[in-house]
Amino acid sequence: MIKQLTYVTLLTGLALAQAVADPVESDYYKIDAFPVPDGIVMETSGIEMMPDGKLAICSRRGDIYMLSNPYGDPAKIEWSLYAEGLHEPLNLSFNDGWLYCTQRGELTQIKDVDGDGRADLFQTANDGWGITGDYHEYAFGTRPDANGDTWIVLCLTGSFNSNIDYRGWCVRVTKDGELIPTSSGIRSPGGIGLNHLGEVFYADNQGPWNGSSSLKALSHGSFQGHPGGFRWYDTAAAKASMGKRPTQPKTNSRWVAERPKIPELVPSAIVFPHGILGNSTAGFAYDSNGKFGPFKNQLLVCDQTFSVVNRAFLEKVNGVYQGAAFSFLKGFGSGNIAAHMQPNGTLFVGGTDRGWGARGGRRFALDRVTWTGKVPFEIHEMRAKPDGFELTFTHEIDAITAANLASYSMSAYTYIYRADYGSPVVDKTTPKIIGAEVKGPKTVRLTVDKLIQGHVHELRAKGVRSAKGLPILHPVGYYTLNEIPPGDLN
């Protein structure tokens, strides 16, 4: 009896030790909070590095501050007011000697002419869209693309309507200040930016015609799904730039059913399942050179409500963007809106909880994230195949657990494409994983009995271990399957 108790105690102790030893996010990424000086309300909404090494940050309250030595001790950073009185600025971008700021009603060029650290020259680059005073009419912009154009996404008036020029549209402002209507169908963006190829993506949020928050690819002439701004196709600029309006989508349908009827309709590249990965998708950044860990060129996407950053792996199938979303990092101070990555691998993230609750706990925040140098064991890529998915991992895998079908499970579901606000999960099925073949030291090929076009395929790989016995840090992937790849099933 004593021997049995000793054996049970030993096993229990080993299990507890294993539980304690399992890695956590902070083993790999360190988050440093920037103390905000008394009297400053920094609802961080835009972040940019200046040529002199100072970090420019703007607040939804209308201020821009410059922070000295942003890589140093956060408690010792000096904050200096650069500009004030702006109308809810939601991004910053330095280009050609000017700090560009997308305000609610215009794209503004700002400069400190006399060199005293305060902006003294403000010029309107373009103000060719309208505002009514509705709280919802946000405007988010990019840094210039390869042609020098700034892409700006304009929220609707409320969730449903477009009561003034180009609300619910993406417009471009050229380097010469011309406004070009570029894409319709936008509802409530929370961020916009370029990927490593210079292509433009934006985050749209759950609401009418958007069953769940998502990341969408923007292109000239595209329709992003919400018809509330169709009236602006009648303007001279839109007629010249965009041509005729798309066909009105049918409510209570599905994206996959409407796409063949509406050639301009672009499906969400990544759907972030509502209430699982977040509720309010926002700004994003990416690591261009691998100094932030193993996820080079993948998008790191903020969520405002959950106060997290998720990770998005993207690929093109049949010319359409799609891919997988994964949890990445939690522990931020407030509701994340803006993200900015420096070439040295430092990620700055900031936000606010005003207007919506946020899990972070603080009313506003600015955080800095750095990689510790350790590589987490993660699903690095999840690629669609004609009959399943191919997974690559960041570490070499244990072949026994990776080939075991019991290590995996899958569900698939979608959302209603409708004029009503949001959608429940619908059309849920349980695809069966019928094969798991180890194809290399870090690669597994999964065969699925039936893929479903237009569904999010939720893969759980909780049984897979690395060659050194590590569990996957974030073992669930959410793949948005817009297109099933053609080709050989081998």
C-alpha cells in the first residue's frame, strides 16, 4: 500500500512539474508598458518613428506627442507635445519631410518649420469626403504606397447608412492631393495598412453585412460587402474611377452564394470568429526581416475589445486571398487600435477603451513588445490543399504524435451574409480528419473527408508535440476557405 501511494505521489508530482514547465507567451515576447505622464490622455490611435529617433504618437483626443528614446527605460522617456486640436486623428505617417495625419475630415501635412519641437505648419492634403458629426464617422489611413498614394477607409454614418460623401468607401489621395474613389462596401474599419508586398488590407468589424470581424484585401474597383454607400457611384469622380455600381447583394444569404452574382465582391481574407479571437479587429503590423521571431511577413492584428494581438497567415488560392488566424499575444494595457513595427524588431501597440469596453483594464495605453530570442512551438503556416491542409511548424515535430489522428479535430462553420447586425455561427459541420502524414521534420499533411468552400475551418491540434516534447503554444487555427485549391490530390 505504501509503495502504491509513493508511486501515485510520484506520478502526480511529475504531472504538476510538467504543468508548471509548460511554456507561456511571456517566455517568448516581453511587453513593457509606457507610463503616461499625469495630465495626458493618450488614447493611442497612430504611431510613427521620426527621422530623429523620436516616436510620434497621436491620441483620439486630438494631440500628437513626441517620445524621446523609445527603446530605453519606459519610465525615463520624455514626452513633449508636438501638436494639438486635431479632429480624432487615427494614423500618422512620415514622408518626404512631412508628418501626415489622417483626421476625421481630412488628410493633413504637418511640419515643425522653426525647429522648436512644436508643429507650426498645417496644410490640407485633401478633404474631399464629408462628415456629419455622427460619432461613427472614423477615418483611417495608410503610409504612402509605391505610387505615393495614401489609402483612406471611411466608416459609415452609424452602422447602416452613408449620409455624406464617400462614407463606407475607400479613397486614395495621391501625392499631388487628388482624391480617387477606390472601393465601396466598407462598414466600420478599425485599421488599414500595407503588407510586405505593398498590397492594402483593412480590418472591418462585425455588424450589418459582416457576420464577424475580418481582414479584407482592398483593390481598385472592389466591393467589400456593405451596400450602404452605393449612392456615391453616381458622383462624377466615382463614375470616372469605378464605373457602374455592383449588383445589390441578397440579404440572409451566404458570401459564397453571392460571389458568383457580384464579380466585384471580395470575400474576407481572414475571418476572426466573433467572441473567440476578438470582437473588434483593428490595426496591424508585420515583421519584414525576422527580427521579431519566426513569423516574418505574417500580419500581427490588433483586437480592441479583447486587448490582444492575433496572428494572420495569408496565401492566395485561385487569385483570392485567404488564410489562417491564430492567437498570438495577450496582456496589453487597453483596447488595441494601433500597431507599428520597427525594422529592429520592436513592436509598439496602443489604444483605448473609450466607446467600447476592453479587457486590458486601463482607459488608454501604449505598450512596447520585444522578442526574447526564444522560438515558440507554433503552427507556423496552415495552407489549403485540394483535400485538406498542410501544416508547417516552428520546431521539428514528434513524428508519433504528429501522425496520430487523435491529435487533431476539426469543425467548420460560416456566418449569414445579411443586412441585420452581425450573425450567429451557422451551417456548422464536423469534417473528419482521415489522414495525417509527416512530410518532413516540420511538416504534416492532413487529409479531410470534406472541405466546405466559404466556411471557417477550425483546426485543433492539441495532441501534437515537438521533438523535444513541447505542446503547441496556440494549438487552434481558424482557416477561412474562400477557394479550394485545384490540382492533384497526392
